[in-house]
Amino acid sequence: MSVNGITSSQASAAYAYSSSVKESTTAEQTSAAKAEEVGAVYEPSNAVQTDSTKKIYTPNTELINKLKADADARTAQLRSLVEQMMTKQSTIYSNASDIWSFIRSGQYEVDPATKAQAQADIAEDGYWGVNQTSDRIIQFATALTGGDPDKIEEMREAFKKGYAQAEETWGGELPEISKQTYEAVMKKFDDLAAEAGLTVTQ
């Protein structure tokens, strides 16, 4: 047997084995590289999804300012009407509490124009009517919290305190229209809580 033949066969076998090992190693490296690429793409995607699920609630400053300005203007109008009634009755007053005392007393006459304006304001669809007043209170509460459902009960409690303070200022139970407005606001808070899937507490 030729030595060259054996040597050639051994060399061929060694080369074939070496090529097989190289191909196997290259395949493993390629597979690992692909796995790293997939991992690199997947992780940022997951982070983006996590960020997109976070909702930030911020107060609606523009709406708050609009509601405040509107309320101030309407309150000034109401005070003006009261002042006109009191002036015509030659009644002197020095502070806001005297205004409420004067209204509660009922000892005044109202001219037709003032009466018509007051009736329009407290009508069902009037600015000071139950519907519009309760809507504004809910809008204001929602604007303050940025619509955060977790703040609904906190806003409800703030409304209750405000109503109690109004009764103190008035010197007793508020008129029927105010009681109806109270009930309407509470119902709208209930609706907000139900929409958010919260348990209603009062």
C-alpha cells in the first residue's frame, strides 16, 4: 500500500472534519447572533407597550379658568339684581351676609324686569337651573382632577362640604331648587363612578 495514499486519505478526512467543525461553529454563531438581534428588537417593543399603557391625569386649566370667569360674571349679575332690589326698598347693607338675610326675609318688592330675569335664570334650562348648575359642578370637578376616576369620591366629599358651608351662609336649609341641584350632582357623581367601574359610596 502506498504511504502517499494513506496520507492523502488521512488529510482528506482531517480536512472534512475540520470543515464540518467550522460549519457547525459558524451555524451556532449565526444562530446566536440572530437570537441577540431578536432580543434587541423585542425588549424596546415591550417597553413602548408598557409606556403606552400609563395614563397621566392633569387638571384642565383652560376649562377651570373659563368656568371660574363665567361663575364670577354670573355671581356679579346676581349681586347686582339683589342690590337693585335692596336700593329700591331703601335697605342699607354692608356685607354679603346682609344680602342673604335680606333675601330670606322676603320683605321686598320685585319689579317686573328683575322678576323676569330671575325666573329665566332659575328655569329648568336657565343658568342657575338644576341642570346647568349641576353640569357646571361636575365639569369643574372633572377639570380639577383631569378626569382621574380615582378622585371621584374625593370631589364628591368636597361638594358635600361646599354645600354645607352654603347652608351655614344662608342660615339654614337652602331653597328647594338648591336641594334638587344637590341630588342632581350626587346622581352625576354616581354615574361617573359607575362608568369607571367603581363602587358607589355616599
